[in-house]
Amino acid sequence: MYHKIIYIGSDHGGFELKARLLEYLSKVGYRVADVGPLVYEPGDDYPDFVAKLCARVLKDRSRGIMICKSGVGASIAANKVNGIYAALCWNPETAKQSREHLDANVLCLSGMFLGRKEAEEMVRTWLESQFEGGRHIRRLNKIKAIEKAHAGVKHDSARRSGR
């Protein structure tokens, strides 16, 4: 069993699934900390909670679970944080591989497209899976080289979005 604290967060689109996963994780013996939101607010924005979750995961060298409506926004935002390797997973197999092959430290889930039981199975699998090392280290080092090469590079987001 994973022994460090697990951080969990969401936006309004993942709030209900987060509450169910908090209950599940506590029931099966994991230490869990909710980074918010603590009450449902329709205007909650996932980047606010992604930032809190990632900061705590890095500080404690722990793992985190982030849930938004689709999981896509949370995964994109989390992967902007240097040292975070967030995986958007859609079944237990992808959750397992994200740990074994990629050493993912943040699991991103969809509050809209996943049922409670499937999400619980994915989280259980993700937390029980371990990084295999070996040939995967070479690939992770290549990912880290990309991360380093682009650190501090300014991009014109207005051009990208067509504004």
C-alpha cells in the first residue's frame, strides 16, 4: 500500500467524484488530503486547484489525483508544472501503465465520463502500481530533456488561440 499522503482536488465538474473517492480512499486505509474545493461552487476553475495539488505533491514527494469535467484541462495544467508528470487515464490499464512506464505522480480523471466503481478501480490500480525502471528511465530522461529545453521559453498564446 502507498504510505505517503495522497492529495486530491477537483473543480465543480469533478466535485462529486472527488467526494466519492475521498470516502473510498479513507475507507481502504489511505491518508488523503483534500486541496479543494471544500464546497461545491459552479464557477470553480481547475487551474486554481491544480496549482495547489501540484505544489503539495512536489513538496512532499507524494502523489495526487485531480478531477475535472473531462480530465483534459487538469492534465494540461498539471503538466505545466516542472516535476509533475500527470496522466489522464480512462481505464485501470492506462492507470497502471502510467505508473509502471512513466512514473506519473498525478492521476487525472474525468468527473463526467467515469463511474464511481471504475474510478475506484483506477485509483486502486494506480496507487498499487510501481515504476518499473529499466528501459523506461531512458524515455523519462528524454522527456526531462524536453522539459529542460523549453523551461523559460515564452510563447505567444494570443497567436496560438487565433486572437
